[in-house]
Amino acid sequence: MSAPAVPHSSYGPVGVLLSRVERVRKSGRGYTARCPAHEDRSASLSIAEGNDGRALVKCFAGCEVLAVVRALGLEVADLFPQRVADATPEGRTAAREAWRQSGWAAALGVLAREASIVVIAARAVADGQPLGPDDHARLLVAVERIEGAREVLA
Ligand SMILES: [Zn+2]
């Protein structure tokens, strides 16, 4: 009954994701599942396969892709298919570089967004406006995400 409805033929990045998330349901051309990055009572996570075989991940509650893959013990690179045809050392190096850059792109996106939140908070503090508990909590989330992004970029 509770076995996830993962088709037997699933493999590649989408298959890896589906094997790690809970409450998987087929939905349209993809799947929905419980988001591992927040307290998810509904199934907020959407998982689908892109045309190039990469896994497309979206949390409708707003979690960053980086936070979702990390919560699953994966890296952004794991969202991309490994090409068996590129098993030469040169191919592997090129693939590794492409994965690294996609991780950078995701991390830079996180940095840009979270930095703007820190800037808003800093301006408020500079203007003598105290931060409310919600603002304070959001600021801590921003700091956590920035540190996560820094790990990827380091
Ligand atoms: Zn989420």
C-alpha cells in the first residue's frame, strides 16, 4: 500500500531522487513528493525529468534547490545524468567541470537572493528600526543559506 509508485524503468537522476523522497505520487509528466527541506505536510516537491535527462526539482513552498538536494544527501551535480559514453578521462573531466559550474550557478543564485535580504535587514538596523522575530528568523535562514552557498563556491 505505502510503496511509492515508482515505475520499474526509473533510473538516472530522477530515479535517484525518487528513491530518497517520501510520499511519491505520479503527477502529470512527473511526480510529487514530500519536500525534505521543510516541515512538509502536503507534498510540495515536484520532480520531473528534463529533455536532456536532468532532474527538475521545485518546492512549491519556496525551498532552494540546493537545500532540497542537500537534505537528501545529494549534490546539485546529482541532478544531471552521467553519460556512460563519456567514460574517457577527458569526458569525465568535462562532465565534472559542467557539474561544478551548475553547482556554482545555483549557489550564486542563492547568494544574490539571500544577500539582498541581509542588505534589507542591515539598512533597517542602520535606520534604528528593530528587527521583529520573523525578520530575525528570516535573517538566520539567509545566513545559513549564504554559508551553504559559500561551501559550494569554495
Ligand atoms: Zn520545501
